[in-house]
Amino acid sequence: MTTAQTAPMTPQVAMTLAAIAATAATPRPSGEPVPEQRSRVLLGITQQLACAGLATGTDWSLRWLALGPGSANLAYLAAAPAANSFAVVIRGTVGNVTDLLEDLDVGTVVPCTAVGSPSAPVSVSKGAMAAFTQVVSMSGDGVTLVQALADALAGAAPNPAVYVTGHSLGGCIATMVAPYLRTLSWPGGTPQFGLCTFAAPTAGGPDFADYVDSLPWIVNARYYNPYDVVPLAWTSLDDAEDWYPTPPGPAANDDVTTVLSAIAGLPGPNRYAQPGDAVPLTIDYGHTHDPDFVKKSLPDFAGQLAFQHADSTYLGLLGAPDVLAGPVVRALSANTGEGGTALAVAGSGFGPGTAVDFGEVPVQDLAVSGDGLAISLHAPAGAGVVAVRVTTELGTSPAVPFGQFAYGGPAPVITTGLFPDTGRRGASVTVTGVNFGADAQVFFGANPVASPQVDLPYRIVATAPAPTIGLGKPSTVNVTVLSNGYSSPAGPQNEFSYLELSPDPSPES
């Protein structure tokens, strides 16, 4: 059932609002009180909403925001006065896809008592109910979501529209928050409500989905990427075992199908269904994939899943500009030294409120270049090998191999590439990287290379050993260099794919 709406919110705007909710989601590594992080998130989201280059333009302003304990969930309220519209935007847990699915605790269902008056109780997963409860209970400056929306509606023109939206777990929670808000009394009468989700897993069973769909909405749509595994939860996760198209891949191997089957079994006897009008987003996989994750291995499959699920991928599929990016560390001028060592951090996005941490130790004094691409600082006192990360109003940079700093040395060993990265046993493979020592050992998976030729400190020539064959032994393996006490980190740049998986031929008699 729908009600006429003159200018409904576009999916590009709804997804942009959902993507903005992830701004500054990662806490600062050295720690920060929740009020301090909330202040940083407020500044970051305000900056995003003021950016004329996004699909939201400058039409929306932030009215309220709250973080849950441990920053597990976030919700904010935005207003577009010219359109007499409000948006309740929900962000769920930020983590990898597997963690997100396991967080939903779908093996147990409970009655959803906060969605109105269905003729019989409707069921949702215990995990989804816990997340919903946290979102509607948390407060910002002592004000809950319901109180903030009531205050906003009290000053609105007649017949306002309230849209509830979210991406991923935020979208799942939105399917519970939206019908809950419909049950309440509002200043000036019940507004028009809309529900718009992206990449959302399912919150509840068929009874819950039917009840949500029976309510009057100005829009009730769920958008999904057909190559995103999360919207398949918990109705058809096993379908992903047939992904991804080859070329370019990655095709699922035995490890992938085992993991997917195990996750698909988490609901047990519970049945789940998706509410909303399903809107698959058109995708040309050949042009919309991460080329770094195309080999037939569990890490590449997981990496491709993360790409297909990402906010930026959904924005691209909808033809909307990406939101403003957070800081990124690319390299340090030196990867080893002592406390007090002068360093430069190279990267991007070093803007307002820039702070730097060496592991969990904050840097006290720093200077940011005018173009936001470099930071000058002195290493704080510390010990061990730490990740250097940058925090701004827009977020915290991820830890990267070239952003490591070793107190007292030696410098971290990092591989940067293989040539070739496919071949048979006996193939000559050049491994490039930094800080290789004369003691360097090379491994293809768990198999050592006999007598690698080390060209200090950037190059090793290795002969690919025979692969290990058997169930759970993939044809794509990580090539690892062990040197100076370091084992080089794994990544797509050091994966080698065997072209055959047959044992060494028997010697001729």
C-alpha cells in the first residue's frame, strides 16, 4: 500500500546518507572517550552533508546523532527543510562480512514486540533484536532517537516525510526501526514513512516480512547487488557457491564452499524472509570487480565479497558520487628508529583534526602539509613493531605494511609482487619487496624453496616447489619471505597460482 508523494527521496540520496553513517566509524587506536569520538563523528558527518558534490548536495543538515556502547551501532537524524523531509539513518557494526553475519545470532528467534499490533507475534533473530534495542535506546546529549524526531516534527510543515534507511546491518535494523516508529504518536499526526535499505541481511521470518510489507509506506524498497553475499542472508547463502564469473573470477574453491555452507547453517530450523520490494542493481561484473582479488582462493573470495558489499560499490552502481574519503597512509620515510626519530608520513586525506598514533601511543606534535598529503613528526617513545595510523574527522586510516615502524630495528620485511604469479612447479619466480636479508627463506604456502637466490635487499629468485595436494589445499598459495625475524604479511600481491595440482612424476625406471 502506498501514499502519493510529490518528490520522493531518490535511492542515490538514500544510499549517500547511509554511506555517510560510516564516517569516522573506527575508534582512534590510542583510545578516546565516547563523547570525544562522538564529537569527531559529528564534525565528519557535518562535513559530508555540506559537500555539494555528493548526491545529497547541501540539502540536508544533521539534527541528532548517537553512538552505541563500543561504537557498535550509530544512528543519526538529518533534515531537508525544503523537501519537508527527515531521514533516520542507521549504521550497524563495521567489520568484515563473516563477522557481520555471525553477529546476527540467527540460531535463535524472539518475538518482535515493538512493531505494532500484528494479529500474531512475529519473529526476528535474537541478534537483530539486540541491535534494534540498542539503537532505539542510545542517546546523544541525553536525547534518544524518538525524542529527537519528535522535536524535529514539532517544527515541521504539515504532512512531512520520514525515511528510514541504512546499508548492510544498518539496513537490517532499519526494517525494525521503521515499523516501530509508525506505532508511536507524533506532533501534528503520523507523518508519511518510507523504508529504503541497501545490502541488508534479513531481520526476521516470513511473518515479520509479511507484516512489514502490509504497512502503508511511501516507499518500501531493498536494493541489492546480485554479487553481494550479505543480502542472501538468511534465505539463499548457498547460491554464492557458484560465484564469481570466470574470467576474471575468483571462483569458489573447496574452502569457500565449506565456509559458506557452515555460515548458511547458522539459522538451524529457523526460516527467514526479506521484506520490501526487491530492486537488483544492474552489474557488469567484468567492469565492477576488484582486480586484486580474482584468484581461486578463500582470501580472494573474501576480498571480492568485501568489495561487492562496500558502500562505494553501491554508490557506483546507483550512479552516485562516492562520499569523502578518510585518511590513508601510504609510506613512512623510515620504517625503523627510536623514540624521537624525525619522520614523514606520506598519504592522503590529512585534513582537519589530524592526529597520529604509533600503535596505541599518540604523537604529541605534528605538522600537516598544505596539500594534506604529508605529515612531519617525531616518533613517540615506544617498543616493538607498531602500525602508524592517522585519524581525522573523516575516519582512521587502516594499518598497512608500509606504515609499520620498528623500534630499534630491523626494518619490517614486505613483499611487493611476484613475476610470474602463475606457473607450475619448477617455475622461476622473482619475488620483489623491501628489507630482504641474507638469511631470507621463501615459502610457497607451507612448502620451502630450496636455495633461493637473494639479491639484497629488494629481490629474490625462487624455484616454485611442488604444491601440496589434497582436500583443503588450494591451488593458490601465499608466497612468504622469512628474514631478519619477520614473516612478510600476506596479501594479493604475493599470491601464486599453480597451473596443475598433480604429484611429481615418478622417476623413469
